[in-house]
Amino acid sequence: MIRSVVAGCGSYLPERILTNAELAKMVDTSDEWITERTGIRQRHIAADNEKTSDLALKAAQAALAHAGMTADEIDLIVLATATPDETFPATACRVQAGLGMTRGFAFDVQAVCSGFVYALATADNFIKAGQAKAALVIGAETFSRILDWTDRTTCVLFADGAGALVLRAEKGEGSNADRGVLTTHLHSDGRHHDLLYVDGGPSSTQTTGHLRMLGKEVFRHAVVNLADVVKETLDAVDMQPSEIDWLVPHQANKRIIDGTARKLGLSTDRVVLTVDRHGNTSAASVPLALAEAVADGRIQQGQIVLLEAMGGGFTWGSALVRW
């Protein structure tokens, strides 16, 4: 069978760093309050002239360089974002043009913080169907653009960044020993819209709007949904939690990440954690964490890596990959 094997990964973080101490001068909060409840100490904020496509393009270029490939070899770009440059065209098309690609196809997916897992599953299925031989999967966000900087419950959490993977079709035997994406699982439940949403849009208010969230309720659902999807993922390939080498979770809140690891029986040294330095970068958080763990040598070829995320919608999902 055809497997989608990870050929390279890359990332980009804006230059500007916003610390908790700086936020404490803007809203009624403190470094202690933010760190205790979320694990976040700082985050990156895009410059005024930086768009989501700019961040995505730099991450894509880094991923291609890591893979030793050129844009001419890519058939497909799937870009996950909730903060596109424009209502249309797709931000993925801006990245395609920036790479100098004149072949293949490109489009965005919108599943908020689960976006990268959705994009990865989408690209994997195109590759398995034989409609693409190589794909760029990107998560990129400029969440700073949709934050209410007077709302201390949300503005301390979210940030900007981009990460990307290159997937390449390779033949496998159809067993768990194959390299590549082994299984993906996606879910949504639109009944929970009011717990995490943006209060604007073209057909509702004709404005961009701001992010609104009921944090305690989101936390409660996240713990249950992520535990369930992880079990579903492992059951699908008849694997045990002990066989996971690395958990690379959505970087929303350290307490959620710690809780997921405990349910899996994974020690903290097998969990990739970047939320302390990146904050919640929505669809960019999983690929940013992946790129960091690959670059510093933690994730090695042949290891089992579990990705999971949950976001507004609600959406949630997972992917199991042999690196």
C-alpha cells in the first residue's frame, strides 16, 4: 500500500516576543497567574507587515530545504489556518505563488486548533488515493489579529507562528512497521459553538471580530475528547500506549497536556512541550512542536509519534506517524 512518509519539516516564528510581564502592563494579570494556569511564559507576535502567508511561506521553505526537495516536486499544498490573509483566495494559493509553483493544487482547511491534524489527514488521503505524490502540509496563524487585547482571559493565551511538513508517497507493506502516517481520526461537534468562537465574519457582522472563549468549559471537553481520540487511534492499529515514543500535542495549556500524558502513562520526557515559549498558536502549534523536536534530535527515524489536537467547533483529531 502507499504510505505518506514525512520527508522534512520546518517552522517560522515572528521576531517579536511578548512576555507575561509585558502583558501585565496591558491588562489586569501577572506572570504568576498566567504561568500557573497555562504554563505560558512568552509568545511570538507577528510584525504589522507580516501576514499569515508570509509566516507559512517561510515555514514551507524550511520544510522543503530539510527534505532536500524543491517546490517543483510538490503536487499539493494543504494549509490549515483560522486567520487567512483574505476572505479569498485561499492563503495556500499565496504560498504556492511565493514558492514559484505553477503546477499542482492548493487550498486551505479551517478547523481552528485541530487544523493541522485535519490538513495532515486530508493530504494523507490524497496521497493514498494516488492523486498526489508529494504534499506540503502547513499550519499557520496570526491569532494576534483577532484578539481583544482588553480581555485577559484570551489575550494571554494565543500567539502567531507557522510550521510545515513535507509528505512523500512511498510503498509500504500495510503494517505498523511501515514508515509514514499509520492512521488518522477526525471528529467535530457543532453544538459547542458558543464555548469557543470569533464574534464576527463576512456573512454575520461584516467584520473580523474577536475571539471569545469559556475557558473552564473548553478545558473540560478537551480532557475527555483528547483521551477518547487517543484510545481510538491506538485501538485502530492494535498498539499500546507504551509503544508511543513521542506525544506531540496541541500546545493550548500545560495542564491539558499533562493530563493527557498521565492517561497514557507517558512520562513528561516523552512529551514535546513548547507552550511555555510559543503560547497557543492554534493550527501552527503541532507542526511548530514537531519541527523543534526534529531539529534538536529528539524525534528520530523509525519512532512512533502521536499527534493530537482540539479546537473551536468543537473539532478534534489525532494522527499516528512512524517517523
